[in-house]
Amino acid sequence: MQNPKVRNVFEAILKYGHDEDFVPSAGDDFAPTDAPAGSEDKIEMLRLRVERGLPLWHEQDRCDYSGLTGAVRPRE
């Protein structure tokens, strides 16, 4: 029988506990990302940072949308 997936933060705390004193540490693998806020790449980077115990935000992460081009769909 497989373990049921954790569906929310409350279930995760019940299953795994929590560490109120956790302090993320920035090691050599803590690098900035050029992914724009809200993009799938940025969300994946944040997920990986949490998984690795790194801080969520790097001071050199992209902070704007300059130089990006969005897809434009014509109106019907």
C-alpha cells in the first residue's frame, strides 16, 4: 500500500512535524535565477530552494520584467 500524498501544509506538519528554529543557509549551490516572477521556472526554483534548505530569495534574482516578450493572441 502506498503512502497517501500530503495535500496541504497542515497535513505535512502532522506527518513530518516542523522546525520553528529552522534557518536556511546559503551554500555554494545558492545561485540567482533570471526567471520572472510567477513563471513556472521561478516556481520550480523556489521549490528546489526549499527542498535544499536554501533561502527562498537571492538578492540577485530577477526583480522586473524588462527585456521579456510575451505572447500576443489576436482577438477573434
